[in-house]
Amino acid sequence: MTAIRAVAMLNALGNDLSTIAANLTAGEAPGMEEQASGWLQAGNCAVARVKGALPSLPRLLTRHDSRNNRLLLAALNQLSPQLEDVIQCHGRDRVAVVMGTSTSGLDEGDARVSAERVAAWRYDQQELGDPSRFISQALQLDGPSLTISTACSSSARAIITGKRLIDAGIVDAALVGGADTLSRMPINGFHSLESLSLERCAPFSKDRCGITIGEGAALLLLTRDGGPVALKGVGESSDAWHMSAPHPEGEGAGRAIRMALIDAGLAPNDIGYINMHGTATRLNDDIEARIVNRLFGDSVPASSVKHLIGHTLGAAGAMEAALCWLILTRNLALPPQDFSRHPRDETLPPCGVLTAPAPLARPWILSNAFAFGGNNTSLILGRNDEPF
């Protein structure tokens, strides 16, 4: 059994767990900017930002200075007591660092290309492996350290990898998660694919037209035991169907969900809530609704939180797993889908989409992350005081 001992995160809902919990419950996202300028080559679009100042990197780590790593440092600071306990207990060579990202410090690289000169720019800032390298150096850890980049499933795969390192006896603890930062390249890239919503995204709505990109960082500290929440089951698959479109029948995504259920030893009716990937693109929501309907019917409460935090790309899997941890540990109401501005798409198969807050009636939560290239992940979390 793998325990999630502690989490840390910051996103458009807030910069600490208490603020995030309060705004998730209220359905308010202070960092959601409906008409942000400077990101699209022409016009404005909605983005989900982390508000407020971020900590500066220590002088010895300035070669890694990027907004992405500053987001990670802010999350690290939230976990200082728990990390110190784990390091003291197990040693610096028995703690792994596994991160997920899609952009790393790409925004700094963009600034380098766009301007005549950017002081002290280094390639390290945008190298995809830099988040894990930075964290390992900041904590002076000697255990395995790697970064996974499989688009929107990156940090979910980081969680799965950390669990497997613990299960294999290679380490005793793993700091897993991810970060991604707003950057012009992915925003304009999704716009060119006609998958970017210019206003706040509206998952499972009749008028949905694409994603809202968000930024943030999320960290989960995995150990063999000692945490309030268990990582009960994991599943992953690859469609190899299309570079930017899901399999039309959702075969790989369905396999990942079934694998997680089998790994957890649970039946579909044991699940109390499904955190849907729910990107608000036409294809994703249609296919995910079909998969959930096929496996769970309409009986399990489900929703997407991307209208509140945006799609945090490589950080999405860990970010939304961390929100599920928060729901479990603080007994928060399940977040409903917002159909106040756009009506629900009644043509989608019924799949338990919540229209009002509801309590968690059963102790297990399924969280999905589906990515470009057919990379699919599913995680099942539950309270550690529940029977196994």
C-alpha cells in the first residue's frame, strides 16, 4: 500500500491548501483571467494564473531560475516539515524525485528569442529534466531523480512511477508531482488546433469549444504508510491512435480505468466520485462521457475542475489528484459543473455530471488524465482509515 503523506499546491484557486479548499467549495477562481492580453499572437484569451509573488531561488541554484521552478519552490516550502521528517527517517539516498511537465521553463526561452538580450539566461531553465534536477539539488537528495513529459498525463505518470519505485524497494519515499507555466507556445499551439477557448472553458456544455490553459505546481509525498490518504490503484495505457485526438471509442482510456479498478481491488460501484479529465474540447468530453457511461452508468458523481484551475497541462494529473486528496482529508463537498453561462450538453451519454455540490458518499475517488498521443492514466485515492 502506498500512502500520500502530504500534498502542496498552488493554482488559480490560491497559493495554499486552505485558500484552495475555500475557493474550490465556493466555486471561485481568483486567478482566472477572462481577457488576458499578451499570450495570443492576435487578440485576448482566458488564462488561469497563479497570483502573487513567488519565492526567489537560492543563489547557488540561480542557473535553474524559471517561473516553473519558482512555482515548485513555493510548493516545496509548504512541505518542509514533512520532507525533513522523511529525509531524517530514511536518508537522502532513499527519497526519489519524479516530476512531470510539458513546458518547464519554456517561457524564459521564449523571452530569450523574442528579446535582443535576456540577462543570465541558461538552457537549464527550459530543459525538460530541470524540475526534478532543481528539486533534488534544493533538497540535497541523492535518490533517483527524473522528469516525465507525456503531455497532459505527465505528472500522473510521475505519481505512478514514484509508487512503483517504492513498491520495488528502490526507495522508501518519493516526492512526485509537476509544474507548468503559462507560455505563448502552447497557448498559440492549442489555438492553431482550434482547441483553445477564448473565454473560460465550459466542460460538458453544449457550447464548449476548447480548453483554458492554466499554470501551477502540485507535489505529493508518497511513503509506504503514515499518510491520511492511500493511493489504492493506478492504471495507464497508450492508444497510439492519433497525435492530438483520442481514440474514437476511448479504448485506451477505458483500459486505464479498468486497470486502476483491478489494481485497487474495487468494483465500479465502490467509487464515490470521478474527477473527469474534462477539457471542454468537443472530442474529449464526448468520448470521456461515453467511457464513464459504459463503465459506471450514471450512478457515480462526476465533474471536471478545469473551469476553475484551467488545464495545467503536464501538472494536471498531480494537481487534480492533490485536489482529490484535499476533498478526502477536509471532507469537502464534491465540486459541481458550472452550467450558469452555457447549458449542459444533453446529447452526451449520462455520466453522473454534478450540477450542485454533493457530499462524498463512498470513500474512493477516481481521477483521470488523458493526453496527446493516447497517453492515458487513472488514479484511485481513498481515506487510509477505510478498510482495505
